[in-house]
Amino acid sequence: MVPSDLSKLVSDYLHKTFATLNTKNTLKVEELHAGKWWVASPDHWNYRAASKAVEGVFGVKPDLTREGGSIPVTLTFQDCLGKSVLLLPMGRGMLSFRMGTDFRG
């Protein structure tokens, strides 16, 4: 999917659905930022090696998630370098870089 195509489809759908509400309110759809998302296969040798290393160091299998797809520069690195990219977050799955110091667990 191309982000600009998806943005138009979502905006058109929201406006169409909003019109059926018969309200005096108004709707403004505004895209603040967009980029192509990145996704990789957990079956790639990078991920198998990283999983084995995490399990060896921490004694538990890693919790594989589909986070990080909204970091457009990841795809840029992969495309420019022509190499597979691995994101290896550390911490609990519920933690987020957006949380700052809000979490005291």
C-alpha cells in the first residue's frame, strides 16, 4: 500500500460515514505524518539468531511482536543498504519510548 492512497481511502470513508450522521458538527481529517511501514519475517536468519542469543542471555524465549512498523527510517535503511534490518527492543512489551518516565515498574 502507498501511504497517500491509504490516506485518501480512509479520509473518503470517514467523510462518507460522517455524512450519514445528519449532524450540524463538522469533520476535518488531517494527516500529520505518513511513511511506508516496515515489516520483517521472524523466520529470517537474523531473527532466528537474535532469538537464540536472547534466550541464551536471559534464559527465556523473546516475545516477538509486530512493533516498530511505524518507524519509516527502518525501511529506508533496508532499501539503501540492501540488507535485512533487525529491530531488537529490550524491556517489557508494555513499555513504550513515548512513555518517558511515566512507568515505574
